[in-house]
Amino acid sequence: MTPAKAAVRLRGRGPESAPSEPAERWDLRLYVAGHTPKSIAALANLKVICESHLKGIYRIEVIDLSAHPERARADQIVALPTLIRKFPPPMKRILGDLSNRERTLIGMELTPGKEK
């Protein structure tokens, strides 16, 4: 899957058996600019983090601003790549390719070192 598509939705795959309590779904939006190395790295790093810490309870929407530049102003994007955690509240923004895993986890309010 490439970030070049305007809006790509990825859903985390959970275990075969449903959890006994409903899990909180994480809605994440990643803004990129085409199929650049930073865009590719940001999506790959985000997938690894989500599969390690949010398996089965996340959704990633990729917005390519080279295809939809109007979204930059509407969504107040000033740098790329930008990750926005829409849910759970409060909304959080993280800039860059997400390669600094500890910084990304702290920005997302996930605990570094705790993996599912």
C-alpha cells in the first residue's frame, strides 16, 4: 500500500477471538506529500507502532496533499508528514517521519516499552 493514494484506510487486524470488553478504537490521520521517502517512512513507522501497541483497535487514514492540496488549509497542516490522532481525545499532532519511536509513542500518549 502506498501513501500516493488520496485517502487510504488501514484497519488493524485483531485476534480471532473478540475481547471480553470493547476496546477503544484509535483514529489516526497521516498527511503526506506524494510517494516521497519521508512519506513512505512515516507510513511504515506508523504501521509498526500500531501493530505493536494498538493491534486490532486502530484505523489509519492517509491524506496525500499533493493530490488534495485544499486539505492542508482546511486541516491546518503546516509541515509534512504530519500525524494527527483524532480519537481518543484530545487531538494530538506529531510532525516528521515518526522514526523516533519513543518520541512518537509519547506524542501519541502510548507508554514506551508496553507492547501488545
